[in-house]
Amino acid sequence: MKTLHLTPAYKPAYVYGGPTLSVSRLVEALSQQDHVTEVLTTTANGKKELVVVTSQSQMLDGVLCTYYPRLTGDHTHFSPALLVAFLRKLNKTSIIHIHSWWNLVVIPALFFCRIRGIRPVLSPRGMLSPYTLQNPIKRLFHQVIGRWLLRGTVLHATSLQEAQQALSLIPNWPHFILPNIIELPTLGTFHHKSTTVDSCRFIILSRIHPVKGLEMFFAALAELDFKWKLQIVGEGDIAYMASLKQLVFDYGIANQIEWLGWLNGTEKFQSLANADLFVLPSLSENFANVVLESLATGTPVIISDQVGLHDYVSAKNLGWVVPLNKEAWVQALQTAWEARSLRTQIRAQAPALIHEDFGAEQLAKQYLAAYQQFSQKKS
């Protein structure tokens, strides 16, 4: 069995955050199972283009990958050369797995599949959430064309929340639920290094974007009555980041916040390990890789109830799940800081639990089983 993966962006386009990491880790894990995996993608890298060889297949970390130039930029990614290549390969691959939605790579590709009677797997990567569909143009497109295209696919959801949101739009949609495969630090590699016992160190590690709920979170921080510091790891639109920095200045908390920019690898994991609490107050998040990354270093999490992994965090008692209002966040932050024994327990138990539940090898086998289950389905 061979899978062909179509994605508008691929590594090293890390400007897109979690989706880039999730797709690359998935196909690499599949290839490590001696599974033939091919990726078709564009040179998308935000407003810029990746500096890569184009229209020529190459092996990249065990995966056959081809980048094609795009004619339009963020976030449309129109690439005629990619679509031509995809059309030529359609009937030569047992499984087609398409990632993302709302762009001019995925929409035409699904149309080709529909008219050829091929039912691909589709991972919308959070792009069918109520937050996204607040856009009236997207709602209209969904009603007129989108539903018809999506009904010709098998839904891959990364969490129960994402599946429920998608099935509310298209009832009886054939689907399976499997989490993202992510890079986990080796057990025992990173350890908590506390600089003080009377001040809480929060960390946010994320693409800086309005969907992350930072405005509400900053308002909650301004009302805390204990000592705290916050590290923000990530980058975003320059104007938007400037507005956030002005906001924390207005709240009088700017000197308690450190903006670190983007960190990768060892620096990222050690920063997570050193924090007392990882925070993600997102308005919409289909999965949230960084929640698992934080827990894999032992750091407890405080996340909104709109984060896809909130049910896992609650079930395993690995942190706090909070509704999207300031008062609830003030209380949750206070409670979490005072719960020292629970935080110590999470720090001791979480890393092994995350490795057990989200190991790449076992998840890759589950993906292959899901592909096999749906490989004979036609649209």
C-alpha cells in the first residue's frame, strides 16, 4: 500500500506552526514502517517562498517529496504545476491523504477526486471549526460547494472535539479519530530548573495570532495577587505583536513578560521543562501539539475548553481546563499555583504517560490500519 499526501505547505515552512510539524511527523513515521509515502506540496513559507529545488522529487528524511512553485501567496497557495502532478498520480496510488482546507491546492484536488470517483482521506487541521466559519464568505462557500466536496472524503479528525464539530456540518461523514504524531523528547532528558519558589513561571509556546486568546489571558494575569513571570515563545504578525505589547504595558504587567521569539529543539523543550505551568487560552484549537510537548517534559498545563486535547487532559488529571472568560482564568491560575502537590505529581507521571499514549510507532500502525479500512471506499 502506498499513500500520496497532498499539503499546501511542508517543512521547513514552520511559519505555519503545528500543521507543518504534524504532517511531516506523520509521513516520516509511516515511512519508518516500511510504508511507501510520497508528499506533493508547494514552496509556501508565509509571505515568502522556501528556497528549495522545485518540480523535482527528492528524499527528505525518508519521504519522497516534491515542491512546486505557487502563483498566489498566503493563504491561497495556487500551484497549477502541483495540481497537474496530482492529477497524473490520482489513479496510481491506493490511498490519497489531503491535509488542510480553504485554499487553492486542496479545493481543486478534492474536485478532481470527486469527478474520478476517488474518496481521499481529508485532515482539515481545525479549519472546519465554528471560529473559522464565522467568516460569511466561507460559510456561503461551504453551503454551495464545500459540503459536496467534503462528502466525497473520509474525515480524519485529531480529536473528539474536531470530529464533533465536523459531523455537525456533515452528518454521517465517514471518519476516524487519531491524534497527531509529534516529536517527543527522550524520557529523562529535560528536568525542571526552578529559579524561585515564591513566583510562578508561566510559559506560552505558540504562533502569535488572535485565535490564541492572549488578550483575555493578559487581562486575567493583571488581576493575580501572587508573584509571576511569563515567557512567550513564538512569532506572529509584527503589527499584531506590537498591539499585544502595548496592551500589557497598559495593564502594567509588561516588566513581568519576556518575549523570546521562536525556539526549536533543545531550547524549546528546556524552556517548557523549566516552567511551572504551560498556558494555552485558545479560542479554537483542533489538537495542540504543544500541550503534549509540555507534558512530555513534565510541565502541567492550563488550557481552554476549546483545545482539542482538553478531554485527555481532564481524563488523565494532567492540568486544568478552563472556559473562555476572564474570571474563570483568574481562579484557575490561582488554583493551579496553589496546587503544588498536584503539580509535583504531574511532573513525575506525565512524561511516561505521554510516551505510552502518543508514541510514533504505535500511532503510525493505527494510521495504516485506518487507511486499510477505507482504501476500498469510493465517493
